[in-house]
Amino acid sequence: MNANSEKGNMWRSVEAKERQKYEVEKASPNEFPAAVTELIEKGFNYSLDRKKFLTIMGASLSMAGINCAKQPAEKIVPYVFRPPEAQPGIPVHYATARVNHQGVLPILVKAREGKPIKIDGHDEHPVSKGAMTADGFAGIWELYDPDRLKTSAEKTSADFSDIDTATAIAKAVEIVKGASNVRVLSRASYSPSEKKAKSSFLRARGSRTQVVYDAGGNQAQLFAGEAKSYGSAIIPQYRFDKADLIVSIGADFLGTWITPEVYTKQHSSRRNPDKNMNRLVVAETMMSLTGANADTRFPISAGTHLVFALGLAKQLLSGSAYANNASVKKAVAPYTAEKTAAITGVDATQIKSIAKELKKKKGKSLVVAGGTNTLDGDLGSIQVVANLINSILGNDGKTIEHNVPLLEKGDFSSPAELAKLIDDMKNGNVDVLILDRANPVFDLPAESGIREAIKNVKNVIAIADHKDESASEANLVIAASHYLESWNDGYSSGVYSVAQPVIRPLFDTQSVGEIWLQLAGLDSNYYNFIKDDNAGSYLTGSLNIAFEKALSDGFFVARRGGSSSSRKFKAGALSSIKAPTEANSGLTLTLYESVQIGDGINGNNSYRHELPDPITKICWENFVAVSKADAQSNGWRLGDLLEVSREGRSIKAPIYIQPGLKDGSVALAIGYGHESIGSVGDGVGANAWTLAGFSKNGSTFDGLSVEIKKVESGYRTATTQRHHDMHGRGLVRHAPLSDYKENPKAGSIEHDLHLPGRGLYPVHDYSILAEGKGTYKWGMAIDLSKCTGCSACVISCYSENNIPVTGKDEVWRGREMSWMRIDRYFEGEIENPTAHFAPVMCQHCENAPCENVCPTNATQHSPEGLNDMAYNRCIGTRYCSDNCPFKVRRFNWFEQWEGKIADPAQYALNPDVTVRGRGVIEKCSFCVQRINEQRQMAKSEGRKIEEKDLKTACQQGCPADAIVFGDIGNKETMARAQWDLERGYRMLDEVNVHPRVKYLTRIINQG
Amino acid sequence: MSTENVYSIGKPDGEIDNDILRPVESFPTKLWWIAFALATTAMLVMWGIIGYSFKVGLGILGINNPVAWGFYIINFVFWVGIGHAGTLISAILYLFRQRWRTSINRAAEAMTIFAVMTAALFPLIHLGRPWMVFFIFPYPNERGPIWTNFKSPLLWDVFAIGTYFSVSLVFWYMGLVPDIATMRDRLTNMEPKTKLGKFLLGIKKITVRIMAIGWVGSAKTWLHYEKMVMVLAALSTPLVLSVHSIVSMDFATSVIPGWHATIFPPYFVAGAIYSGFAMVMTIMIISREVFQLKSYITMKHLENMALVILLTGMMVSFAYTIEFVVAAYSGNGVEQYVFKNRMGILDHASPYAWSFWIMFTCNVVSPHFMWFKKLRTNITVLFIISIVVNIGMWFERYVIVVTSLHRDYLPSSWDLYIPTWADYGVLIGAFGWFFFWYLLFVRALPSIAIAEVKADEAGDKLAKGFGH
């Protein structure tokens, strides 16, 4: 209504006049078209003749027939009749797999109301057995990353403008069609279908079109070494569960190497001191998770991993089948125990004794070597030596299963091909470069000159999920879907996995398989392509039935491996090996992959950054690890910012004084220092690839000669643990295996204990339990012999319990919100300390100090012994937090969610767990939402909760099976069995708080 | 300490009225305005910070996970402690017939009220959700079986502080009634020149008349009055001991090494009186200079207060010693570590040892200057020591709260506490808030109990008259 038109210029009050003005302004300018009378007289369509009418009518009809949205048959449709399994409030689990450049990770995705909310391990998978790493859990936040590409983009002049993905692919097809020299730079893929789709594109353009590289170098190194030693490029299945003695030379198989989740599960299965316990010996530069868990650890100088391997080979050689092989003899000859000791910094006697131990365990030992931190510029050399050692010891075929490899057909290009491609790019010989989820500008050594080379390519097409450093250089960015949005398949360890989408793409993105199919000019239905063109080669029986089963199971076992005969080692491979013959002088750098960030491809995930590094407990940054002696002699102190430079390139990172690092060695993590990945990752840490070496024989990450100077002091490094000494308090108890054999209570510390019940307040009455009224007594046992400190439980807990990320400044202040943390203590000499880990969450004390002091009764003891927390009742005095001896209670210093969480990140929240507001305390609840869910189900079925049905998030997340949770009031349960072990102790029992968490003393097998 | 009358003012009652009511009946001086402006500014800064923290959260403070209590709780304990001297002077010294208290008790009681008002702010503003503070009061409600937790010392605090404030306020006000009546009577003599003056005087007259609650000053009234004061003094006396004992239980009942100590209640009470007397002394020295009340607040008063400071200072030192001895004797490594860490005698750095040594110097060393008559009768020395003692007592609470929390049981959770601008702002603002009220008080009400001074003076004359 227009007041003006009706009432002329009259108004009743000032407000009314203002309102009139506003309404007039708001009215559309087209409200009163000029020729209004004509329109009224003749009708709106007066100018429409019959022909035009028919034209429009026809167009409308045909448009009504066209379906604008792409709607392939396999897409999810809204329920008209609700399927019985889809109950609102009841989660649905999908078995699928994460298939990426790291390999195939079988996962189980928990979805609520159509939204995936948690990724877990797939318990039924024959190889992974449900094992997960922190990396696997973190995927859920990558799906909901607000900075992910929402649609494709095209660069017109200098800026990007958004275009829809279908158009972008069409444009890419056009660009490729006209170009003569098209090249593809890509990361590895372990999806047979993706490879096949891509190969139909590549086939027309020659075998040299594609270059596949490995940014971290773990896999490429292993494939290259295997090819050199045995002729075929595969990654065999290392069976850590079958080896009595494991020697790792730089390979961080518990943290970052190849498939750490599987290796952790296998390794931990042998960490039971009551059975045949294995022994782990590690020689490495930077203390890795594996090194921290070693029974014996040899710190060696940076750049000498190969020397150590050769030195060990020499000791083992005599009396073996290769003793008289000339090439072998020649290769190892210079590395006598003394020479090796002089170069690596390990005692000659130690090398001899470890060789002696290995000799006793022929066929029952396993020597692994490699990793980012061992790349010395000659790809695969260290693998060749490790393979030699395993062949000498007869481990090949026994603890190394090669008949059904973990990964086969490693299609990595040689470093020379990569160097050639960069040369071609530099010289302007590449018309079109397609980047397949590769970010070479970020993750190739700066020395390669990729940053300049990419600018000389006329057309760069990036298939990416973020507008990362390389995509920013592209002319066309095609938005790729997250793996939880895409169909895919994967093949690893003889198991064929079908990856199904758990949600429709959140944005205008397409899966990489679809994109390649379209680029190759094929039908874009990737689902059909997987099912009809690929699955048949792995599945047996009727395709439809077998595919359906593989889909619901998540996998199909195509081939089964096992022990086999050993392969013939090609001694000739040793001839090209060049290892240092003298000890390093000056500061030598080794670059390594960190557990939380890995190769940095998911650098925009705040949860990864907030997860403290398992060894140093530093988060939101990489750092320069130096030895204490080096820091002292150079006058560096904690809080200094150092500049590390090599051949004119330099980066700045804060110092960290790393115990167990050789003097003269320096370590720095790769994967940090993104410039363009999103609001979280940009500018976090420094890009260590700046310092790495590059040549046509391979990248150099280890043994880089660097100069370091201090540029700033008073730098704030965020860390969750500033103190590393246990002060003899017996918090993480440990004992040598030999002591344990004599005394199962070995390692325990006698305290002058309070007598139970002698408190001011009466003890809790659980007599209801004794009467068998169907309640439970929840408790947890954590086996410190198995726990590796990998932090998968921490990130699983973050995901399950909606724990917010606080950021670097808040972590620096000591305000991280993690409900559980891994305490890490160092013990012994700073040159080579022993590291101890203990996961610490709310201990659910019987005499909980927090319960007494809360003025509002917000935290209470439940009849089942849980220490419950009523967020609504909490007024935030933080008295409970002060009075908690374990300091596991977390306070919401700021509002963490409302107005802070960017769409669509809220979908990652678990609807079963309250999101806590500002000003309240929160803490571990023993996953009470899971207990209650199971309680309801058990009740409706008239039974008790079964142990197998109920797992806390940390227990489920633990790849080492170190955490057991259950009813300790029931003598039948596993939890009770662990709880009753003599090895068990309760942390801070002397304070008389009586925790409901028992730790089992860590037993160290000192050989 | 003498129980004799320490005054011999030798002025007629009217003159005494004039002397004491001068600041109330004249216009404020420039100095007052400056002081008031400073106090108000500081106060407004504090309210600004509090408002901001209400809006965004306590994250603006420096507190963190191991050290979840910081400046706010330190300030709380500090200000509750300050208040104790007032009650001690007005109640216990009254019961013990310490007549020298007469001229300082009014100001000391006012100080108590304002100190408790300052202290009571902190438990409220340190809450994560202050708007939910009503959860802490045990009143019948419909929230089901959840009630307040009577085991929690924080709840005891609520009762202790609440009782303390209300009893102190009643006691103070009842003491004021005869003096307000004097003011009322004197106001009739005033002749305002302007219309506004007349209007304001009218308001003042009404207010004072209401506040004087019909005081007539008859012998019967006085008889009742004296009895009532006696009863109130008797009621207040246990509060002197109970309030800070209960505050100390916030710490003593916990399991945290450095807090978990049975000596805390007497130790805290002694500390409270120690700091309270130092604060009274600071204020008295300023008042007697500024308001020319040297003949009312004499050197004898200051000397007596100095002796109380010496005594309580030694009690506090004794408590410190006992804490260390108990830790050493306990055989409890964690307890011993905390005390070594306080002193900075570890093989590794103790980041807060400086605070302990500030506390030690201020609280243990400085009172011993009071042994010397020359020093304890020197205004400058007394003034400096009174301030030094309060700095020491603030740091005592800093040591207790921060050093105990920052390194407790699990070395993995040890961290640092680094206060922020907001902590400092509220620390200073609390003094602004306190002095805002105190400065208003000295302008609005007689800061010396006129009636009691007159009674003492009369008694003195009488004694002299009869004696000769």
C-alpha cells in the first residue's frame, strides 16, 4: 500500500511521514511502467502473435522436460516411505573407504539424519581391523571445511571468477582439445577406476604425458627401492605382528610411514608382556613416534641413516648367503662398526650387539628403513640396503609378505621425469598442465624451480579442493569433491574396497573420477564406470550381488596373502649407492613428516593444527628442533625465532630444544607454511620444502647442510605441555621385561596411602550393584605397554564430543579444550632419553575432589560411578578445575560456537552431545551419550549392555587397543580382566581420590 | 597498649563538632575533587572491563587451565582481609574497653563496609556465567532435586560474606545515629544564599532527619543505645574470626598442595588483621593530615596500630614457617616441591619465586622496624610500612593462589599465569571503587565518632575533676 497515493501529502506524525518516505523508496521503480494504460487495455500479451506464442510454448514444454540438476540414478532421493533403517535420532553407519594418495583406509562413517558426523575404523576389515590414525579421524572436518572450493573458477585477467563445475569441465575439454603438448602432474592414486578413467585420457597423448610425484617421498622411495632390489615396484606387507625383533632405521611406522594405523595395530598386538613380547630398536635423527616407543633408541646424526643401514649390513653379512657376493661386499666394505660409529654417532659396540640380536632372530625379525626423513637425494637407496638386510636374515617372505602386496603398481614417475617436466614447463614447451589434486608449488622443493616454471605454462588446469598455492596459478580450477561425497574404489593388500558417498556433494563439485571421465570424453557416470568396467576384475560371482555386498561390507577380499618363498635380491642395485664416508660438520638438517599435518595437503584443518605434536607437544606451528648443546653453544633459548638458510633460501621458525637429538643435527617438519589454502592454514608455520634439495635422482630431505641464526626472541610458541620431567612421581610407571617376569608389580612405587574410607564424607554406596539390579560400574584400563602416544584417541574424542578448537593464542595461554590429552615425559639423559606416554582424561574418581567443591552441585557422582557434569547448572566458578589433581577439566573462556562456526562446519557436530556455551566447565564424560544409547537399546531388548556394543570414542580410536572400557563390576568383562591385572595402578592414588581409570605399567623389552 | 583515654583535646563540645564536621559541612577542596576524579575514573575502567567480560567471556583475563583462579580471587581475599581491622576495632577492642579505638573506629568501620563491597564484587565477576549466580542461593525453587552444595566452601563464603556485610552495616549505621542527629541539629543553623542551595539543603535536611531515626539523646535513649552497641559488638566479634577462616577454607579444604593446610584459618585471620590495620593506618595518616584531625587521631593511635601490625606480622611469619616445616616434615614430595618452587630453590627455574620474596620482604621483614619507638612514631616510616605491608599481603595471596596452582600434581599440566591488561585494570579499578565510596563517606558523614569522643572527653574531665 502506498500511503502517499491514497492520502496525498498528508501525514499524522513525524514517524508516519518517515515511514511513508521509506515505503516510497522501497517500492520498485517499475511499479508504474509508462505505458500502463495501454497494457491494461490490451492485456500483457497484446504484442504476442501466434508464431511467437507457439515458440515460447514449445520452449517451455521442452525446458520442462530437461532436468536442470544432474540427477544420476544412484543419487539419494527423499524418502516417500521411510526405510526401516532410517530412524531420526538413530545413526546409520556406512562402510566405505578413504582412497587417496596415501593408500586405502577402510572406514565406517556414522551419519545422523543424512549428515556424516564421525569417521571410525572399519573393524571387520581383514587388514586394518578398525585401526585408525589421527589423520583418518580428521577427515570429517575436511568435508565441512568452509574454505573448500564451493564451485569451480576461471581466471579472467588477474582475478578468478566463479563458474559452475560442469562448465569448467567443458572448458577444460575445449582447452585440451586444441592443445598439442598436454601434461598431467598428479599425486599417486590407489583407485583402479580413477586410474582407468585417467588412462583413457592419457592413452591418446602418450605415456610420458603424466608425471606422478610423491611430496613426502615415503611411498616413491619404497617403490623405487623394491624395484631396484627385487625387480617389481610394490610395497610389500610388512608384518610387524610376526616379528620378534624390529629394527627401524628412520622409518616412523607408528606415526607417519606408509600405513601407520595397520602397523600400530600389528606392533601393539605383540606388546603384551605376558605373551611373546617383541622388541623394537630404532635408529633415527629426529625423535619420531616410533623412536619414542622404542625399547632401544639410537640417536644418529642427520644424513647418516644410509650409513647406519650399511654398517648393520656389514655386521650381518658374514656367514650369510650374500657373504661372497662381490657387489654386496664392495658396497658395505667401508662401513666397519668403527667407521659407522664415527659417522652416525652410535657406539660401535651397540651396532655389533644389535647385529648379534638380529642374527639370533633370523626369519623372525624385520628391518624397515626409509621415510621422508631419510631421503638423501638418491631415491630408494636406503630401501635397497634394508632389503639386503632382510634378505640376509631370511625375513623376506616371512615377516615381509610380497605375494599380495600392500600397494602395487606404484605408478610414480622417476625423479628424472619430474625434473624433465619442470624443465619443459620452464622452457614454455607445455601448453596445458593439468594438476590432479597436486600442489607442486607448495610441496615440491623450492630448488626445483616449479614456482617460476608454472608461470611459463600457457594453460594450467587444477583439479583441487582448495584454491591452494598451485590452483592460484591456474587458469581454470575444477572443484573436486571430498571422498565422503564421491563414489570411488580402492585396491590394497588384496582387498578391493568400494567407497560410497555418504552425502550428496555439499557444493558444486564433482568427484575426481567423474572429472577424468569427462576429460577423456566418456560417459560421466562414475558409479556405472566403477561397477561395470572395474569391479568385475576384483569381485567374484554375480556382479550385481557381489557389488551390493562389497558396498554394504565396504570391501571384498580379492586375494589372500601369507608367507611365501623369499625373493632373489639383486645385488647389482647396491653398486650405485653412495653414502657419506665422513661425519658431518656444521649444522645438518633433516626434514620429517609430522603425525598431525603429514605432507600438509589438509593444512586447512584447524583440528590437525590444534592436535599437539606427539613428541614435542607443540601445536599450530613447525619448529626448528635442535639439541641442547647446540642451543647452548649458539646462545639460543626457548622463545627464539631462528632463521634456517640453505643455498640462499631461508625460512623462519621457532626453536625447540629436542631431547635425544644428536649435536649438530637439526630437524624441521614439512607440511606447514601454506600461503593459500584457507583462513585456517595460511601462514601457519614455515614451508620446509623451501630448504629441501632437488635433483633428477631424487629430492634431498636429510643431511642438508644449513646455517642458522637467531632473528628474534620472545616468540610465543603454543604448546600443551611445557614441563617434561616426571619428578619421580610415578605417574607413568615402567619396568624392564626381566623385572616384570620376576615381579608382576615391578615399576610400582609404594606410597604412604591413605586408608580407603577415611575421608570426611561417606564413601559412595554401590550396594545396589551387589544386588544385581542391572546397573553397571564403569571403569577403564589403559595399557601403557601398548599406547604409542599417537593421539588418534584425542582426535576421535574431539570428533565425538564436539570439542572446540581454540587457536594458537589460546593454546599458548593454556586454554586448549581437549578432554583427553597424551602426557609425554622424558626420562634419563638429555642426549638419549626414554619417552613415556600416558593418555589422561577425567579419571572419574570415587572420591572426586571436584564434586565436593562445586557450590551449585553441577558435577555429581552417578550411581554407576561416573563423574557427571550438568552444564546447565554450572555457573563457572572453576573451583572444580582448581581442585582437580589431573587438571582435566576445561573451561569455556569464550563463546566457541555461536557466531564462531562457519557454515557448513556445524554439520560435523555430534547431535548426541551438548555444545557447551561460554562460561561453563566441560570434561570427559566416559562418552556417556554412548552408554545411554546402549542402555536404551539393551533395555528395550530386556538384556544388559554387552561389552562389544559399547566403546568410548578414545577406545574405538585407539589403533593399539590400549584402552579398554567397560563394566568393572562384572567379572566376565575384558575391562575387569585388565583392571585386575597386577600390573595395574591408579595415577595419584596417594591423594586418595580413587580413580576409575587404571593404568597398566609400561613394560620395556630391553633385550 | 593503654586503656586510658589518649585524648586531651580540651575543647568545648561545639568546637569538637566543628572540627569533625568541617569536611562534611564545607565545600569540597580541590584535593578532594582530584582524588575523587581519579577514583571514579579507575572505577569506571573497572566497570568497563567487567562489562566487556560479561559480553565476551573471562578469556580476556590471564587465567588458564592449571591456574583457573587469578587476580580476581587474589583481590577477593585481599579485600576481605582489609575489612577485618574495622570489625576488630569496633567490636573486639570495644569489648576490651580499648578507648583509644574511639577516634578511629568510625573510619575503620566504613573501610570495612567498602572493603567488603569491593571484595564481594569479585566472586560475582569471576563467574563464567554471572547471570546464573542465583543458583548459589539456597532458596526453595522448582529446579527439581538439585540444590546448592553445602559441602562447598564457596557456598560457605556466600553465607560468611553476606552475614559479615549485613552485621557490619547495621553496626556501623547504629553507631552513626547519634552523630547524624548532631548533623541534623546543626543543619538548622545554615543559611543558604541561593535558591539551589536552599533546595539542596532541604533535601539534605530530610535525608539526615530520616537517617537520624528520631534520635533525641535522652538518657533513656542512651541507655538503650549502649546496650544495643554492646550486643552488636558481641555479634560481630565471632565474625572477625569466622569470615576469613571460611575464606581460607576455599583453599584449605582442597587437595591442591600449597592449599591443603590445616593452619590456614588462623593464619588467614592473622593476615587479615595485619593487612587491615595497615590499611587503617594508611587511611588515618592521610585523613589526619588532610582534615586537620591530629588532635583526634594522635600519635598514640598510630603507635598502637603499629604494635598490632608488629604482633600480627609476627603471627603471619610464624604461619609461613609452620607451612614450610609441615611440608618438610610431611614426607610428601609434591607438597615439598610446591614450597621449594615458591622459594625458588629447585634445580630448575621457578617462575614465581620473585612473588614469594616480595611477600617475604614486605610481610616478614618490614614489621620488625616497629620494635623501635623512634620508627613507630615517625609518620613517614609508618606510612611507608603500612603500604609495604599491604603490598606484601596482596602478594601473599598471589603466592598462595598462583604458585600452588601453576605446578600441582601432574607436571604435564603445569603452565604459567600471565595477567593481562584486564587483570591489571580490575586490580586498580577495585581501589578506585573502594576510594570512590570512601571519599563520598568522608564528605557525607562524620569520619570520627563525635558522640564517643565527646563521651571520652567528658569522662576524662570528670576523672580529672574528681581526682583533684
